[in-house]
Amino acid sequence: MSNSPPTLSTYAILLIGAMVVLFVLVGGVALERLQGVQKQIEKSNLAAARDEVARAVGITVHKAQRDAAALAAWEETRQQLHNPTHYAFWHEYRLRSTDILPTYFRDAAIYDAQGAALDNLPQSTLPETLDVDRERPYLEHYGDRYDLVLYTPCTDSKEGAPLGTVGLRIDFLDALLELNRFRYVNAASPRLDLPEERHYGVDEIAGLLRYALLVTPETVHLERAMQTALRDLSLLAGGVSLAFYLLLTILLASPLRRLCRHIDELRTGGGGVELRQFSHTLPVAELEKVRISLNDYQSELDGVHRDLNRKNHELWNLAHLDPLTGVHNRRAFDDDWQRALEHLSERDEPVAVAFLVVDCNHFKSINDSYGHQLGDKVIRLLASAVYQSLRLGDRLYRLGGDEFASLLLDCTPEQARQIADACITAVSAADFPALGIREPVRVSVGLSHTLATAYADLGELHWQADAAMYDAKRPGSPAVVEYNNALAAAPKTLFSNRVANAVYEAITEGTGLCMYYQPIVEMATGRITHYEALVRIVRDDEVITPYSIMPLVEARSLEAELDHSVIARVARDLAQGRIPPGTGVSVNLAGPTLVQSNILADLKPLATFLRTYGVVIEVTETALITQLDLAGEVLNHLRADGFQVALDDFGSGYSSLRYLAHMPIDLVKFDITLVRSLDNGTAQTGLVEDLARLIIKAGYEIVAEGIETERMGSRVGALGCRYGQGYLFGHPEPACRSQDPHRRHILGRLH
């Protein structure tokens, strides 16, 4: 949600709104007063209308009484009372045609002295006998008719004696409108809307009438005056508001908008031109001062921006280029990788993409043997050779110490293979001997490619190339390995982020780190003398083996950190009694761990168990080659503290008896390749036998690895190897095996 303050236009609109509200309030007060006057006039007119209606009702009743009296005084009426023989004829033709009765009369009847009608006429609407008050008129409601009914006595003209009664029925509303002229009541509006059919007294009629007031000239003039006042007030409010808004826009809003647009252009990089004067007709001193100050500040910022652009370019190079080799670094790779994923995922047609990973073989040995300065020169020369093998426009990334990669877009598998072969050729032709490197410098290249049709297709390339590269580093593999179905069938977790996270968590926090123990037996007795501690990582109920762990550890130079965690884990297993008393444990140490300055302090957790357990430190021969003198000094300290030292994997690498003569070694562990050669009956068999006798004669004890059959065990025992290790005696397991009589029975058969 934005918290920016309102604009000047907003304030202007608010102020105009306040003015409009003020005008509305003033107009409302005036209108209220005019409406008060109008209500007073209406109230006065209503009172006059009531009086007018009451007077009209009285006039109508009085006129009806006079009409009834005139009918009673008519001589023919008296004649009918004396002789009613022709009353029906007289009533139908003579009475209705006479001008004595008004036009609004409905019916008339003559009653004798006893109150009975002279004749029961079927069409008569008056009663046959008089059973009501004959002196008082009344309003009769029946159906949708409202009639005024009157009864007047008829007397003898000479003697004045009562002869009978005359009844008269007239239409009240017609009589009311015909006999009266109204000033305050609308003549078309009087009506009666009575709830029930009955007789109503004359004094009730005025209150029962419903009518509308007549619009008087005073009311018309007042309404016109109110409309004129409201119109003039609205025009005044609109005119003042418009004038104020235009004035504010010309003086402030328009110049400020120009100023804001100029600032926005400066912010987005589109500025650079000085802001001209806002207005020549109505200049504002404060705005002119702001304009001049902004232009001065802008000119200073232009110089600062030029310096910043130069610095930003330098910082970008520092952030995205490797300072040692000049090629792109890991950060540039991550950015380009993400952009490539987004770009290719938006394309409809498939794209041929390849990924190349190059890693130097045994670079750690070179770096440790010749020093870091010479190692840096090797990396620079290596980067130059690989970069020259790429196509024009391809980028080379340095992902780690000696690991390089390149993402090859629009590249077929054949083209990618040619580039990979060119990398091998270029590195082989590089003049590393001129740097003082005596050993040949070789690289392993992993290659993966795909016809990318989706985001996921490209996302798999990186780990596939890693898998191919690590396969190329294995003994007997070609220098360039393309990812294939065989590698796909291998444990994919080797190069996945999940395994990398598991290794990092195991090293830093000990999460999932556990040790599997494989027994080492004395060949003559079958007694278990030691258990070799072999590292495993358990994650999500899956056991990750060294086959997947060690290539990642070596590639990320995490050997020392992993060994430190293993030492702590073995010490904890010893403290918990997981290793049987009377035996021992052998722990593997990598070369970088052995030559660390704090290695003796790191091994103190194991040194506390030397009185009750035998502890063997196993070191590979390749670790001894790089820093022979320092390694020998460390091993002498360890032997002095009570540790035994074993040379592990003897015969798998740069084997040389010179190392045995100068290194403090107690045990020599024959690699499985040497042990298996004893069983193939070739010239190599005799060579291995002579080598074993020579080592035993020199005072070393041999541990034969990889013994899987009784025949192989017999050959090893006959050769004089004191100890044996292999599946024949036990697999690596989380729990240490106890002494097994069956194992001794096997060894008894071997002897």
C-alpha cells in the first residue's frame, strides 16, 4: 500500500469541496427559511380551506332545505296528499319535469300524516315509511353514492294543519360543486371516502370531506423565488470553484507537475536537460528558486553519475568475473543459467542445448606439492586452453577451484563432442612444463545434451554433466564421458541437491552421519582384531554410501571437515560400547586432514580410548605423496601417542617402495586389485607374491582386502598375510559383529 502524500490537485479539490459545502450550507439555511415561509402559507391556506369547506357544506345543506321547503309548499304536492290516486303518474312525469327541484336531485317522495309513502313506487330510493328524525337532514352512504336526505313537513295553506311530509334526496357532491365557488380548495378534488355504509349527521360532513388545496399565486411566486435562489447560488459556487481551480492550476499545479515530470525523468535516466522557466506571465519566486536549485543540483549529479557508472562497471566485473582467470564466475553462471531457463521455457520450438563440465585430475596433489602460487598459474593456463576450445560467444564459468563449465546453446551432440575433444587436445598441448610441472596435467570432461522442450529438460543438464564428469575421473574411463542410460540407471542422488544437502548437514551438524563397521580378522586364529569404520549417511530412510559421498566431498574440498565429523562419531560409538572390548577400530584419514596443523588435537577424542582399544589410522598412499616430510612428522607423533598407522589401498596408485622405507608405517593394506591378481595365474601373480614377501621381510604386517572366497583366503594365508578383510568374514554393518565360531571354522579349513 502506497503512503505517498496527496498531490496539490488533491488539496485543491478538497478546498473546492469545502467551498462547495459552505455554499451548500448557506443555501440550505436560506432554503430552510423559504420552506418555513412556504409552510406558514400552506398552513394559513389550509385553515382558510377548512373554513371554506365548512361554509360550502352549510350553503349546500341550506339550499337543499329551501328546495325541500319549496317542494312542500307546492300546491300540486298538497293535491297529491288530498287525492293520491294518480300519485305514481304524477311522480314519474310531473315531479321530475318541474323546475322546482334542482338538477342534482336524485329522488323525492310524499308521505301522509302517518308517515307512509303515498305509493310504493318500485324505483323509489326513499323509505316506504318514515322511521327517522324528520327534522334533521343527514348524509347517507350506500354503494358508491353519497346523498343528502331531507324531510320537510307539508301543511294546509289555509288552516296550517299538517298534511304530511316531503322527502328529498340530492347528490351531495354535485350540489356542493354547483352551489359553491372555491378560492382555496381545488374544485375538482373534493371527495368522500367513508369507511362504512350508514347515516352521517350534517355536522360531520365537513370533517369527512377530502380535498386538495388550490395553488395560490403567492405559493407559485415563492417556489419560483426558491428555484431562482438555488440556481444563482449553484452558479456562484461553481464559478468561484472553477476560478479558484484555474488560478491554482496556472500558478502552482502546472509548474509543479512539470517539476515532478522532470524529477521522474531524472530518476529513470531520461533527464539531463535543464528545467526551463515555469511561467513568464505570472512568475512565482519560490518556484523559480526551486527550479534554479534543481538545475544546479542536476549538473552536479551528472558528474557523480558518470563516476558511478564507471564504478558500477568495475563492480560488475568484480562480481561476475573470476579475478584469477578472467572468465565468468559462479555468480555469473547462476544468473545466466536462470535467464537461459526462462528464455528457453518461453520458446515453442525445441532447442538443442549441451552442458560441458571440465575438472582437473589430481589438482589437489599438484597444488599441495608445488604450492598455491604455481597452482594458480596452472588454473590460469587451464582456463585459457579450455576457453580457446569454445565457440565464439560461448561463456566459460569457473564453478570451483579447478572446475569449469559452459552452457552451449543451439549446439548439437556432435558439435558438443567436438568441443569436448578440443578441450582435451588444448589442455594436452598447453605448456605446463614451462611452469615447472613435471607430471602431466589432464582433465576429465563430462558432457550432457538435450533437445529442450520444457523447463525441466534443461534443469536436468547440470547434474547429468556432473555425473558424466565424475564417471570420467574413475580409473579406466575415457577423458570425455557423455551422459548415457547407464549413468541414468546409477544412483541419481550422487549429484543431486538432496545428497549435497545431506552431506553438508552431516559434516556441519552430524545429522544422519553413522558408521558401518567391517571386521578385520587374524588369519591364523580367526579372531577379530579391529573393525574398519566406514562412513554412511542416512537420509529419508535411504543409506548414502561412499560411492556417492566421496566424489562430492573431494570436489568441494570437504575431506578435512568430513574426517573431523567421523572422528567425533567413532569416539561416541566407543564411549557407548558399540565396539566390543578387546578389539580396536581403524579410521581413514584423507591427505588434507593428515597435514593440518591441528590434526593431533582433533584426534584427542580417540586418544582417550588407547588404553582399552587399539586404534589404527589408515592413510592412502596418494595422501603421502604430496607432502611427504610433513606427513611423516605427523605419523611419528601419532605412533608415539599409541596409534598404529596403516598404508591403505597399497597398489592402487603411485605405489613405490621408497615411501615404505621412509614412512612410519605399521600395516600395509593390499588393495583388492592386488589380492585378486593372486588368483588369476599370470605373471602378475608372481610379482605380487614377491612384493608381499619383500614387505613382510622388511618388518611390515599385511592386511589383505577384498577376500570373498575360501580359495582366495587360502592363497592369502599361504602368502603370509597376517590379517584379512572382506565379505568372507563379514559385510559392513551398523553394529559390530561379535566373535563368530563359524568364521573360525572357515579359517580352520583354510589352514
